[in-house]
Amino acid sequence: MTKEVRTVEFVVLPTSKAKARKMFQIAGACRYVWNHFREKNLADYQAFVNGKGGRPRTSYFSLGVEFTRLRHETSWLRELPANPIKYTLKYFADALKEAMVGKKGFPKPRSRKRTTPGFTLPSKENFAIKKLDRKYSLLRVPLVGWVKMTRKGGNPYEDGTPKQVVLRHDGHRWRVFVFYEVEVARRPDDGEFLGVDMNVRQVATSDGHFYFLPDLEKKERRRKRYQRRMARQIKGSNRRKDTKKKLAKVSRKIANIRKNWVHKTTREVAERCGTIVVEDLKVKNMTASARGTVENPGKNVKQKTGLNREMLDTAFGELRRNLEYKCGRLIEVNPAYTSQTCSECGHTDRENRKSQARFLCVDCGFVSNADTNAAMNIRRLGMAQLHGEKRSGIKQTSKTREIDTRTPYG
Ligand SMILES: [Zn+2]
């Protein structure tokens, strides 16, 4: 048995206006504190980057000391709960640290309009959770009091220990992410390997299973229509606001359908086998953009750049991240030629792939679904990599992870 962190997402039922106002107040204070510390640290950071100053003190601890001083001087801040607001500086310290080592740019300001309102209740002293009945639970938020929340299918980890709570407003409702520490039995290593070929709209496994994303075409068309309509409308007009609401709604629906599909698919895949082999996404995305489709090499190249590329990245990333914690062991392999190589005889040839769906080996005549064939190649590569593990030093899933507070709206 090992201890792991599992996230359970609830939605908050409509509350009284007073409670809603208080939740937004806390979120607003977090934004204020972030921006305040950002301004304060910007000059120091720039001096440091230009070699004109020492390394600024950027630990959560030293920022926390500053925060206590600020809170003491600011009366409206004093009336709000300290811990959730102070915890913003944990995220800020992390972002600053990444900027210092040159991994990312200096943290961006948080805006009232563009940033998702949210805050974190960092430890169990800051919240309480009570089960009301099969359908509803209560969450105690500092200042706000008890709010009622629910989750479709109930709470799968209600016996776990809640460690932290993140609240976010998705533009429509407040969502609650509870991080539970749970005891999980590791899936015993059965010596079996399953190769997984990931595509934007489907996942294929080496044993011939397919998982298709529900058809989103209608919704995506509607989203495009609203986007175009909004671009035409006058800023600040009521019609534009109306369109914006509709756009947000359909975007939310698409995101939810995707999210549910990812969860369901990865759970089913992970349950089937001890070791899962996937493609290395960094390499996959690089090749996917330049390759286009089989019939029209380079055709989709333009579409896959820009925003679309970003969507691709997150779609694969989510699948991978979910598989990683659900399966016993995850191995990543280089996906080069997995779609052109015959999984029967190993013959690699562009001609092998007759169409997007069909694989026919020009050497041995092996016929298969193209994605299944790719998944079989991925499986074989994974086995080879594991057996030569000491030499190649492959990446493996780490079982002890920090609480991952990234949420779909973060
Ligand atoms: Zn062959």
C-alpha cells in the first residue's frame, strides 16, 4: 500500500448573494496580493537578470513575512482570512523561482477580467468537509461559512484524508477541487505490456481496443460561429455580452466532454495491464505538426500550428498525466516510424500505410488497423526499452508526487 493524492471535483450549488460575494472577495484579495508582490519584485528581478543586483529573496517564507506586514497595514485585507490569501504567494514564489532559473518569464499580472477567480485553502485547519447525504456534501470556507456541493457519482474517496482544497469559478459556477490522501494498492506487476497510440479523437491499444472521443463536431462548429459573431460585434454592446455567454457555455461543454472521456479511457486502459507504453509527447508533437495526413502530406500543417497545436498538446498531456497515476508503470518511447513499421515483420516503408485507417505491409502482407499496428510497435519498443533499462536510463513514473494543484481552469 502506498499513499497517493487523488483529486475530487465538486460543483458548488448556488449560495446566498452574501456568500457568493465573500468568495469573490477572497479571490479578489488573492489577485491583489499577487499583483502587489509582482510590482514589488519586478525591479529586483530585472536588476538581477541584468547582473546589477543580488539574487532577490523569493522563498515563500520571506514573502510570507512581507505579507504579514502588508496585512497589518491594510485594513480591508485584515478582515479577510489570512491563510488562503497568503497561499497565493506560494504560487507566486514557485513562478518566481521558475523565472529566476530562466525556465519561464516573469509572472504575469492577474487581471479581473482574464484571470479565473480562485483561491486555495492550504491545509486542514482552513476548511472542513461534512457529508450530508448520498448526493450532497458541505464545505466550510473561512469567512463564507458552509456551502453545499455535489458531484455526479458521489465522492469516491470519502474515507480519504482531505489535505487541501482549491476553489475556482469557471465563469458560471464555483468548482471545488479536494485533494485527498488515499491508501492505494499498487497494481501488481503482471509482466504484461500494453501499447497505447494516442490521437486527438481516439486512443488505440495494442490488443485491438479503441476508445473514441464522442462526436464534438456540432459543438465545435457552434463555438466557431460564436467566435466569429463576437469578432463582428461592437465591444461593450449587450449583443456581444450575450454571444460571449453562449460561447463560454459551449466551450465549457466541450471541455467537460473531453475531460470525462480522458478519465474514463485512461481508467479502462490502466486497469487492463501492469505496464503501459506511450509515445514521448515532446517528440510526437514535433512530428505531428510537420507530417500532415498520409494522403495529403503537409495538408494539416497549417491547422496544427498556433492555437490548434496548443490544444493538441494539452489533449495528449492530459491523457498521459492521467495514465501516469492510474497505471502501475508507464514507459515512454520515441514514436518515430511507429506508424510506418510493420508490427509483424518489422519492415518499415511509407507505402505500408495505405490510408489513415488501414495498414498493409508491402513485404509480408500483414493487414491491420493502422492505429492498432502503431500501438503494437509502441508496445514492442517499450518492452525493448525496459529490458535494456540500465543502459538507456528510461524515465519511469514516480510514485511519490507532490500535491498537484493544477486544475482544468488554472
Ligand atoms: Zn510485414
